[in-house]
Amino acid sequence: MKQVRFGIVGCGAAAAHHAVACREISDKVKLVAAYDANEKRAKILAKTHGMEPCESYQSLLARNDADAVIVALPHYLHSEVTIAACEAGKHVLCEKPMAPTLEECDAMIGAAKKNGVKFMIAENHRFLPAHVLIHDYVSRGMIGRVHNSRKI
Ligand SMILES: NC(=O)c1ccc[n+]([C@@H]2O[C@H](COP(=O)([O-])OP(=O)(O)OC[C@H]3O[C@@H](n4cnc5c(N)ncnc54)[C@H](O)[C@@H]3O)[C@@H](O)[C@H]2O)c1
């Protein structure tokens, strides 16, 4: 498998976790570029992980040395940047939740299909051992019926 070269858009808490995880599989993944509206944050993350800081997400998406993008922005920006990344031919790993509305989610999926790129949401919690265990307990009825008292 060839090494996938990633850019990161949004350099806050989630991005820092991704960057550390990417470095643990550096034979498969290379981090190349980072952008954040907060220039200082972008520069710190970029310097820590050997990336180049970019001046805009558009300039990051225009780079030929990025195959894929991690979108680690606030929820309301996920669809805009994901769709732009797909249009630029980049594969996308977008943070959860996918987007605030179903329409935006559909547009994101549509953009990925139209441009033939891979699109994933970082639903990593489903794989955390504690969550897998609780899911198993609930599925087997071991803790009775689970209620959600919040009004949705
Ligand atoms: N999968 C997980 O377990 C997990 C964990 C934490 C956060 N998240 C998700 O990750 C996303 C980011 O959360 P976070 O905790 O990293 O938030 P954060 O506030 O730490 O980071 C967000 C970053 O986006 C930047 N930003 C804001 N507006 C911008 C803009 N217009 N252009 C460019 N950069 C902009 C901010 O400067 C900040 O550095 C959220 O969707 C959150 O739900 C997922």
C-alpha cells in the first residue's frame, strides 16, 4: 500500500490526536500540511509534526502533495470544507458529528461520490474497548432497558 499524504484543516484538540496517531503509522501515512484560522495553532501543530503551515484551506487543497484531508473543524464548517476537498480530488476523514443538518450530510456524500474519493467520518468511539464492552452488555440485555432522559 502506498503512503497516504494528509493535510489537516483545523488544528485544535482533535487534530492533535490525529497527528499523534498518524505518526504511529508513519509507514502508511505522512502529514504534509496544516491550516487553522488561528495561525499560531497551525504553526505549532505543523512544527510539532513536520508539516507546512498553509494560509488558507483552499491553498492546502490546491497542493499536489496532499492525497487526503483530515477535517477537524467545528461542526458547522464540516460540509463546506469536505465538499471543497472532494471537489479538489482529496479523500476526506471528517470529524464527527458529520454536519448539523441532513441536507449537508447528503451534499457531503454526493460530493465524494461525484468526485470518486473516499469519505469517512471519524466514529472512533465505536471502537474504544470500553464502548465496545458496554455495547455488548446492552445488546445482551445485561443491564436492562436503557433510557435517555434528555428531550431530543
Ligand atoms: N472523534 C472524537 O473523538 C472527537 C474528539 C474531539 C473532537 N471531535 C470533533 O472534532 C471537531 C473539532 O473539535 P476540537 O475539539 O478539535 O475543537 P477545537 O476548538 O479544539 O479545534 C477547532 C479548531 O478549528 C479552528 N477553526 C475555527 N474556525 C475556523 C475556520 N473558519 N477556519 C479554519 N479554522 C477554524 C479553531 O481555531 C481551532 O483550532 C468537532 O467537530 C468535534 O466534535 C471529535
